[in-house]
Amino acid sequence: MRISTLTIFEQSMSSLNRQQGSLMQVSQQIATGRRVVNPSDDPQAASQAVQVSQALAINSQYADARTSARNALAQEESILNSVSDAIGSARTLIVQASSDTLSDADRASVASELRGIYETVIGQANATDGNGRYLFGGYKDSSAPFVRDASGNVEYVGDNNRREVRVDASRLMPVADNGDAIFRSVHGGAGYVAEADSGNQGSVTFKGPQVVNEADPAYGGAFDITFSVAAGVATYSVNGGTPQAYESGQAIRFGGLSMTLDGIPEDGDSIRMDKAENLNTDLFKTFEKAIAALEQPAGSEAQRAARKNTMSSVLREFDNSLDNVLTTRASVGSRINELDVVDAVASNRSLNYEEKLSGLVDLNYVSAIAEYSLRQVGLQAAQQAFIDIKGMTLFDRM
């Protein structure tokens, strides 16, 4: 069988092209460091690599979300720290103003200082993040959550939601608490608060109430102490019960509570006690109440008693507001700690993904270099064979 020169050339060129293509493929693998450069190199590995790469990208997106959440929570924690310091300062001023040695001018000075703290707290409640969004307005974050109405009272106009960010596939984390829960609520464990009726005409003041027996059947309810004065004899009754003789300075007990009363009542005077969550829970109203009481001169015994009772109520309300802020701050801190844990888990997950991806598509350089050398020798041999065959013609025999 005679083989034509054209056939020999075509077969030799085809062999050279195959050898050169194989060498270039190995060269490309070495240059990129990947065994699977094109899906056709290993379709099954390429398909699995796409899935792993997508999982790795999602994990990276969650990492970015956690960074954003951590920044928001850190900013909230810083603001809550400032608010708790402000409440502590306000409480110190109230204790100072409760002293009988201060004059009305002194108390007006304290009220001025207290107003400055009040304005600072309002500013903190309307704080924004780096993007101009208000932190404590819930999802209504485009406008200030706390505004003054026509009467000058501070009102909350945000919503009652907490902004949330998905920081992992199975965790939707709150990253901003709403202002209503922080500045207008009290902790669920807050105790009792007492308030004297604004229309009292006598000089009765109170200390307490103190909890002495939570197991009392009536504990947890509201109580009204009402005074009656007839023929110069004062009595009191709790929630309209049996009248009992009143004595200044005595401690009275009811419903698992104890309260000490001082001063002389007038007929019809009353003091109300209830769980803190059922009375004033608004921090801003507490400030307003305290400032108004300190700015009001107190010339009569009844006025001084009213101011003292107001200071006593304000101290309890500040304590409850401070506890609520600190509880929220502790929650923020726990969420920041949780982010650290999720980061560690996600980092291990990312490492596993990267190892799996590397096993699917990355190159074994030892094997690749050995194969490159083999392909190179094969190409050189094919080239030399082509040169030798090309020179074999009948003209050399003539």
C-alpha cells in the first residue's frame, strides 16, 4: 500500500497539533494554578466547584452583613452608655435637690442643670448612624423618632419594630432597638412606684413602697391610700377598706408592701401605688416632672410636701429607666458577643469550603510539572520524527 506524501504531512501535522495542544493545556494549568481551567477539563468537578463557590460567596455576604451589624450595635451600645451616665447624673441632682437646706434659687439652678441633661438625652435619642438614618425609630428611620408637640412635650413618632439583619443563614439579628422600648418603657422586673395626688392639701410625705412579702395574695395589684379627717382625727384606708388610725412616722403594711408616712393629711388627700409599668414609664416625662417641681417655689407646707413626694417618685422612675437602659445595653452586648461566635463558625465554614474547592479544581504542581516535561519531550520527538520523515523522498535515491 502506497502512502502519499500529502497523507504523511497531514498525519504529522495532526500529531504535532495534538502534542502542542496538550502541552499548552498543561502550561495553562501551571500558569493559573488550577487543574480545571475550562468546564470541559472535568465537567463533574466543575459543576461541584460552581456550587461550592456560590456557598463561599454567600458566606462572604453574611460576613459583610455581620460587619454592618457589629458597627450598628457598637454605636447603639455607645449611645446607651451615654444615656445611662446622663440618668445617673440626673439622679444625683435629684438627691441634691431633695435636701431641705437648699433655697428656691438653688433648686432653680439645679433645674437648669437638669434641663441641660434632658436636652442631651433627647439628642442621644435622635442619634443617627453614618448614613443619616435614625437609630431608634425602628423602620421609620428617615425622620427623628422623638419630636416636641405644640405643648412642648416629647412624643415618639417612630414605629415599634426593631431593625434586623440576617447575619447567617439561620440567624436574623436585631441591630437597632426602637426608642419606645428604650426611653418609654421599664424592665419587666420593675417594682412599685408611689405617687401623691396633685390635689393634696396636706403635708403628708411618703418613703417607699418597699416589698416585704411577694407571696401576699394581694401583691401585684394597685393600691390607693385615702385619708379622712373628722373632728381633728385622721384615719386612712387602703382601697376603700376599713379606716385605720393614722400616726405620722408610722410604717403601714398592705398587699406585701410597706410604706412610711410623715406629716399631717387633709381630708381627701390620697397616695396611689402601682406597678411601675402601669404608671409613668416615659423617661422624658420624668425629666419634665422633675424640672417643673424644682422650678416651682414652695412656700407652704403642702407645696414642700408635694415637691418632696415628686422627688421621691422621680427617683424611683429614674431608677427604673436606668435599669431598662442597662438591660437593653446588656442585650446589645450579648448580640455583639454572638456575632463573634458566628464569625468563628463562619470562618471555619469558609475554610472548609475553600479546602473543598481546592480539592476540586486546584493543581498538583508536582504531577503537572512532570506531565509538562513528558508532553514537552513528546512534542520534541514528534517534531524530530516529522523532520526525518519529511526528508525521505525518492529524489535522495536518484
